[in-house]
Amino acid sequence: MYVLLSDSFRLELKALVRKWEEDKVIAITNPLTISKPKVDSVYAKKKQILFVGRLTNQKGLNFLLPIWEEFTKCNQMNWGGII
């Protein structure tokens, strides 16, 4: 018995297996289908910068705030920051 993650692997498996038995091959497909986002929806998203980490000097947060201030002066777009 062979279990594949996709039907697209059948040809590869067939080339590797000497005695091919179609009834002994099962493909488990992904039950989730994700549609591609519309191009317009990508541009409609908010522009945000996200800081993730411990709030310690080791992470350099003390550099982030002055850089953020300069960034917002130079950029006229509506950017948001999340700490």
C-alpha cells in the first residue's frame, strides 16, 4: 500500500515501483482550498510594521522608535506601527 500526498506524485511513484498496482495507491489530497486574493484586495490592505519580541534592550527597541519617527516623516503614506 502506498499513500501519496497528491495525485501528481503517481507518475513518480510508478517510475520507482517495479510491480505497479493502481489499486494499492491512495492519494490524500488537501481538503482546504485557498483562493488567490484579488489584486485589488492586496493594495487595499493597511500598511503596517510589526515588532515582535521581548521588550528588552537586547532586542534593540530603543533603535526602533527613533527610526520609526524618521520613517513617518519621510513617508506620506498611512503606515501604522504595532509593538
